[in-house]
Amino acid sequence: MANVEHSGRPAEPFGATAVGGAGGGLRATRLGLWLIATVLAVRQVAVVLGTPRGDRLTDLETWVGPDGVLHVKGSLYDSTRFTGTPFGGLVMKPLTRAAEQALGWGWTFGTLLLVVALGLVTTRALPPPVSRRTSLLAAPVAISLLMLSLPVRNTLWLGQTSIIPVLLVLLGCFVVRGRYTGGLLIGFAAALQPTVLLFAPLLWFTGRRRAALTTGAAFAACTALAWAAMPHDSYTYWVHHMAGTGLGGAADDLANQSLHGALLRLGLAGPLEIALFLVLGAAVAFLGLRRAVRYAREGQLLLAVAITGCAAIAVSPTTWQHQLLWVLLAVVGRVGKRASDRYVWPVAVVLVMTLPARMMLPNMAALYVLRDNVVLLAALAAATVVPFLSRTSPHYRSPIPTEYADPVPARFRHVPLLPALRRVLTRPNLLLELLLIRVTYAAYQQVRLAATGGTISGGRARAEAHGHQILGLERALHIDIEHWANHAVVKVGWLRDFFDFYYESFHFVVPLSVLAVLYWRRPVDYRWARASLGFATLLALVGFWLYPLAPPRLLPGLGIIDTVHGVQDFSKPDYGTLTALTNQYAAMPSLHFGWSLWCGLAIAVIAPRWWMKALGLLHPLFTVSAIVATGNHWVLDAVGGAAVVGAGFGLAYLLQGPRAAQAAAPAAEAARVPRKEPAPS
């Protein structure tokens, strides 16, 4: 599909050019990226091979193990464990004994080599012009992303063969010479995964008709060979199960990221579901192929292949998680006219393909339909609606540049430590901000859940011991007011209700509101405030991990009344630890107070009116009163929260320098003041 005359580059080994001319910094970066790719590969292999025999490579064991499907005489599909094509079974049968003997090491390292080959072929197929820096760094980055992706991790874990069809298609499109050889490879891939046949129309409509005919002929020959060798199995697969429909796990399982699986999960069934699937599948295939042909004709061949693969994901009756690599390849498409918008699509694709779906969207019932089909939605978007830039667009090579603020003189000689992190004057992309905020908060929740100090009972014992340490220190400092404040508030009904409401409601609402206002009205200050908040939260996570602490309400014998959560049973061994939502022993430092203090300081610094500043500073005052009165934090927890917030602002200053608004404001003011014309002489 893309021989030398189509790719625009000579067919030399990847990375052979410009190595000698690369600077020292570029060579060091390249070496570091290859080191990261190697570490990720070693880690994936270690995880697989370090798992007990019965819990790893389960699909491979199912096929070629001592009692595997390929050993069984009779139909491959007598057991529902085998879901491949009859040709796939025919190819695997001769390898049964060798695979059984090398089950684990050989298969895992072979899969690893396939992933490396896939990364190298993908980077070779990047559309020209490719800069020297990109040509040297793209391969390790691509291999690292593949190693992190869920399809590759599932393939290594299960012992699947789903990488092979993708690699065969890419080899047929971008590496091998000759119109027939590429078609043979793609036809062989289609015999393993029938939806790969969607590449035949792509070849046909882009002028490679001999390759398209060869693809169809190779597919037909491989399928006929399997039919001759295993007629009963071929009839079962192609006729009884309609190209494998219904084989394997339940079609409505979350792992089936196809239109058919999504419609079943929505509650549709029977003829209506089948008709709707056929109509939607035909529409997706038509739109996807039309877009792919357009991008292929203008030289974006890798993007065209990725779009076709994404359409194949949607129209397949079953598309399991290990078959979704086409979505990751769509990262090569360029979206957005502004330079700052270029990161949205690749970041979204990488996050969707590397993180569990529950980290992408909040745990809300209204969003389950999106969360359950997030990879399918990404594939549908890439195939049909994402506005990838044409190479004829003036913004393809030269996006609208980002505007930066002038550097602000700092009080210290070596500030900022990272001058490359210049303050951006324009508003960041909202979709990217929301995506990163959601993923960051999900990671924050995971760290909180993991920070128990070991076992459930051990984590509780350690947290309670730390609670007694904090109580002893507060008594020595004469600030142990938690019991007094708690019981004083309980006696006043309206005050108790106020603090309970304030504790539960304002923790997230106020910080998000401050960020929203800054994003819309003060984008430069938004970036400064967001960075300081991020640093403070990161430091707090370190505190949760190193010093799990029982709050006053979870310390037995203290007599604190839990006004928010109600009466609890201290006799339960797992009381207080790792609830379904959060780790109750993540008390030091208090981010309830820390985030409120961040809000108050940000408002006090940025707000233009004195009463706004005063109102902002009331929020941390009310918050510290609420967390102590309700028994959810010690006084020293609030001190810890203040410390991490101060450190967050300090790190933002140290790394990026003073607020850019201090430089932008005088410049804007100078622009408003009309210049006086010199008096005529």
C-alpha cells in the first residue's frame, strides 16, 4: 500500500539517518526513551512469568495445554473456549507440541518481539515530512505506548495472537515490496480476523486494485483450505455462528467493545438489535472507508489504516479487549488549529487505551453507558467524526502558535529552575483540562485507597497508633480541643447541622468553582493556581502513604461523636479502613482544610475588591471549624494541610517563577493608555 514511491522516504532501516549528526542532548533523550521502553518490556514479562501457571496465559493454555482444544479430537467448537477462525485453528495445530513445551517463556518473548516489530513498522509509516528529532525518538515512544496499552497487556497476560493480524496489515501496507505480496499478507490476516477484509476496499479505492484482489483471493484460499481440512468446524464457524458470532464469552460482556456488544448492553435483543446493528455497522463502515480513502490519497496512509481498523472494531460482532490496537494507531492524526489543541486527541487516545474505564469517567449511574463503551466510542469517533487535519490545510504543519508571557524577574538568582515552563497567556483547552483533572483525581483516589500501611488490621493498628501520637503531641502543646469542640457543637442543633452540611458540601464545590472562574476570566492565573494546587495534592498523597492516621472519630476511647457518618461499631476488625469510596485513615495532612486554604489564598491574591478577599478567607475558617467540630480531623491535620499548600505555592514559584499576571497586567494597562503624540516643533 505504501511502498517507497508512496511514503516519500527511501526504504532504509529506521533510525539509520541523522544518528551521527544528532546532538548530545538528542542522543541522551533517545537513550533514555529506549531505556524506558526496555524497563516497561521487562516489567510486563516479569508480571506475566511471575504469575502462577494456572493464572497466566489462560487462552493459550486453553488451546494448546495438555487438555487444550487443539488436542481434542472432533470439533474445535465443541468447547466454547475456542473463538478463532477454523484457519486459525489449522495454523495452530502444528505448533501445539512446541507451544506446550515452551508455554510461558517462548510465547511471552515471541509476543514481545512482535510488539517491538509493530512499534518499528508504525514509526516507519509516519507521513512525511518527518523531522530528525521525530525520526529518532518515535520508535521508543511508540513501543513504550504499546507496552502500556491494555490490548498488549491483555495479549501478554492471556497468551493471545491478536497482534499478528495488525502486524501483518502494517507489513503489507508499509514494508513489503510488490503489489501481490502485500495483498497476500493482508489476506492471511483476514483469514485470522475476518473484519480485516475491510482493508480490501481501502486498497481498491486508493488505486491498488491488484493488491485488493490478492487480499480477497488469499482470504478465500486460506478459508477454503481450512474448510477442506475441517469441514465441520468451518460450517460451525461460518454458517451456524455467522463468522464466529456468539463464540467465547457473553456478547454483552464489557470486554466486547463492538456495536453489537454495546446494543446488547443497552437492553436491545432479537431481530430489532440485529437490524440496528447491521444498519449502524454499514453506516460506520461506509463513513470510515470514505474518510480513510480521502486521507490515504493525500499521503496520510498510516491514519487511513488506523481509521479502517477502528471501523473494523465497530462492525465486528465481537471485539475483545486484546483486539483494539487500531485505536492506539489513530494517535497519529492531527486535530486542532491551535498548537495548544494538538495535545487533546493524542492524550485522550493514550488515556483511553492505557487506563481502566472507571478512571476515565466518574462513578455515576448516568455515565455508565459511556464508561462501559469508552473504547468503542473512541473507535467510532476516529472512524467517523474526529476532524483530522488535511495535509493541504495551512495549520497542518504550522498551527496557530501559543502566546507566552514575558519572564517576570524573581527575587532569587536561580528562579525559575525550569525556564522552559513559560506562562501561557491563552486559555487552555477545556476538554483536555477536564480529562486531566478527572484522571488525576482518579489516581489520587487510588493512592488514598492503597495507603493503608499493609493489611487491613495492620493498617488500622498503625493508624490508631499514629492517632495516639498526634493526641499526645496536641496535649503537650495544649491544643487538644477536638473533644470539647465536638461536644459543644453537638449540643446546638442548628450549629451541628451547619457544620455537617459545610463539611459534606463545600469540599469539592468551592475549589471547582474557583478553578472555573479563573479558567474563564483569568486564564493566566488559572494555570498558576492549578499548578500550586496540583503540587499541594501530590505532597499530601506522600503524607497519606507515609503516615496513615486515624481521625478523632475513629480513635477508640476518645468519646468523639461522629456527627456526619453516624454511630459506628469499633469492634469490627476492618472498621474505618478502605471503605468502598476512600481510605478513612488518610487524615494527615487534611486536604479538606488544605484545599479550602488554597481557595482562600487564591481569592485573596487575585480578587480585585477587599470584600471579595475577606469572603474568600472565610472559607478556610469555616472549614477548619467544621473538620474539628465533626471529629473528622485533628488540629495538627489542619497544620499539615497548611504546610502542603504553602509548599505547593512555593514549588510553583520555584519551578516557574512569579505569577505571569504580574507581567501581563502592566502590558495590558500600557496598551489601554493612548500614547501622546509629540508636539509639533
